[in-house]
Amino acid sequence: MQTIDHKYKEPPLNISLPKFGRNSRQSMSLFLIGSDLIGLTLAACLALGFRLIWKGQPIVLEVYLNLLPLLLVFIVVYAVAGLYPSVGLNPIEELRRLAYTTTATFFMLVVVSFWGHIAGNFSRLALSFFWVLGLFTIPFLRWLTRQIAIRANIWGEPIAVIGSGPKTQKIVKFLLANRALGLVPAVIVNGFNQTVDDSTGIPILESSFLLKNPGFFGDFHIQTAVIVPDETSEDFQSLVFDERLFGFQRLILISNLSWVGGSAVVTYDLEGVLGLEIQRNLLNASGQFLKRLMDLFIILLGGIFVFLLIIVIAIFIRLDTPGSIFYRQRRVGKEGKEIRVWKFRTMMMNADQLLEPWLDESPDLRAEWEATHKLKNDPRVTRVGAILRRTSLDELPQLWNVIKGEMSLVGPRPIVNDEINHYNEVFLLYKQVLPGMTGLWQVSGRSDTTYESRVRLDAYYIRHWSIWMDIYILIRTFWVVIKRSGAY
């Protein structure tokens, strides 16, 4: 913790800063470079191990050790792609850049080896394993590195957030909850000299104080500011934009279009005027076709394992309670058409008849049901059903809906007719796409989030979809299921 020096003639404020201060971006870059080198080395070792198991032939280790310096080529390419220090980079965009640059660098080195007539010295199988494994080990090691560094308070650069309204508070809370982005709010600047909510615990400075002490940010190594234009006076904005006064090296402007953002936005420079193209990828026929191909490919890839798992679960359900193994629910699908969604039965056979009497007896249960259409401690759930719900395996039969083309692996969750009124005008957007087995809502808190947040996340997903967003959500889904967060 650092305290404002007495020269500012203000009551002391406790400013919490990452340990590296001015060199925070360089430190984060070094952490990620080390992480990437470990990830590449791990992928190489695993590739040689798999090749040994597959072929059963000895490996001349010295030949491959001579290739270790080539790993630096990957680091250089990552740097050119803007992957160091990746501050503020959306994790979906980071995943996309890592996949493209890793693949491009790998094939570039393969081509060079053929031109140099040295390709015959290496196992093509081992090289193929190295490429595929690198697509997993590098993002995983980056995630692990960030988590360790966050816990040690050595990840992130201190920033100022300039604004005085609810949007400012929302941004501060988001950045505090997503430390992996590397933007750590150190102070909030009251852009309108109005009363500012201090519930975040971040120190609040008045713009008048900063005008008297323009060197404040430099003393605390704050080189980046996030500014909310509609919550900051125009006079103070113009002063912030002047690089000479406060010394900000980077300014991040928050758009008034709160739903615009992500990888589906392309910027245009129209002779000094900023233009934004909003790409509705998921509403395009080509995007929907690509999404369908990915669904079928993933199902085909894990087909045998999933089939065996369904058989095992079906046996346990039958042994636990009498009745059917599967349960079908009426849901709203694409174009507002009704679909029958398959699930493993997790409740007693007469669950629908038992619900209303229980809700009549408990106002709290009724309020919970009307708010989320779920009950956290539902007395109708069976023993096996409780396990299936906590692990989300109860939704595994929906793969049949995906195969039939009624659902997708990723998308907004299918809703019942009674939930349409929660979506309001967003329902017109919702019914243009296939509902999904998992989605942005599930990996952002699932049942622990409000219904308003669920609707907002569904709208964001549809407007900003990319194939990389689906891959990211699928990866996050596995982690959420393992943690069993928000599932009941």
C-alpha cells in the first residue's frame, strides 16, 4: 500500500498498487514470455513422449535439443501479434491470436525445414503432436501464470477511471472482478465534481485536486486512464486528452453504445472520424453453417465416449427410482417454434403435480421460482438427479437435439413460453438463432446470476458471436462443470 505524499495537501489516501509500478507492463510481458516458453517446451516433451508410445522406436534426443532455439521464433511472432503483455485483451481474442500465430509459425518452420533439406531428420508425427498440443498448453500456462501472479499481487498495471456515474462504477467493478485483464483501478476521478458512489473501496479524487497537482499520476506510475465521456465534463475531458498535462500514455474511451464491443466490431478511420462496423456473424448464413459443422465435428469426435456415458447414467437412474430415464420439456426454439428438449430425469415422476402445492405453502419458494424458474433446494430432485444437476450431465441427451438441428452446442439457453416476457425486445433477437446446450450465461455464473444478466449475456453472445467465442465458452464450460459453480 502507498500513501499520497503530504505535498498534495490532501488527507492521506491508501492507494493499492501492483508491486512493479512503472514497469508493470514489462513485468507482465516477461511473465508471459516465460509462460509461453514453458508451454512450448511442455508441448515438445509430450509430443516426443506420445511419438515414443505410438511408434515404440527410440528417439535421438540430441537432434531435437538442437531445435530449442527455434522456440524463440514463436516468441517473436507472438510479440508482433500484440500478445505481450496482452493488457486489456479479451480472452477470446487472445485465444484466436494464439491459435493463428502458433499454427502459422509452425507451418513456416516446416516449410523452411523442407527448403533446407533437413525435414527428414525429424519425426513428422512428433511435429504434428507438438503443433496440436501447443494449442492447448500455451493458453493453459498463460491462464495459470496470471492466476499465480494475481494472488501474489504482481499482475496488472495501475489505472485511473475517470467518471462520476453508474457506468463508471460498473467498469470499476468489472475490472476488479477480472484482474486477468491487467487493468487495476487505483483511483476514481470525479469527472463532474458530483457525489460518487464509493462502494468499490477505490479512492476517489476530485478533478479540482488534480488540476492543482497534475504530477499526481506520474508519482504513482499511473500511465493509463479509462474515461467515461458521458460522465465527465467536456472541460475536464479536453484536459485529459492533452498528453502534456497529466502525462497519460494510453487513454481508453468507453463508448455510449453499451452493447457494442468484442471481436465482431471493425473500426474505420474516415479521415479522422471513427467508424464502427457491427458484424452480425451469427445471423449470417455462412456463420450458421460454420457453427453447424463445428457442432457435428465435436459430437463425432467424442461419440463413443458419450454413448457409453449415457448408458451408465441411464442404469443409475433406473436403479435409483422407478420411472422413465429421459424427460422431455417444451421449449422455444429458433423462429419461435416449439421444440422438445431431451434431458435425463432428475425429479420424481409426479414432480409437476407436486410443485404448485409446495409453492402455495412457501411464499419464499414462489418468489424464487417466479424470479428464475429454478429452486436452489428443490425437494422434488432425486439422489442421482442431484448429482446429475451439479455436474450438468442431466443435459447430455440434448446432443440428440443438436444432431437433429434443433439446438447447437453453444447458444442462448432454450426458454419456456412463460420466460418470453423477461426478454422483451431481446426476444426478437433470441429467436433468430438456435438455442444452445451451454452458453455465455452458464460460464458467467449460471444460476447464481440474475435473469436480467442472463438476457443481457444472451443478447451480447448473438451480436458478437465468433467461432472463437464458441471455443472459449466450451473450454470454460468444462471448468465450470468441474468447479460445479452455480449448478442446481
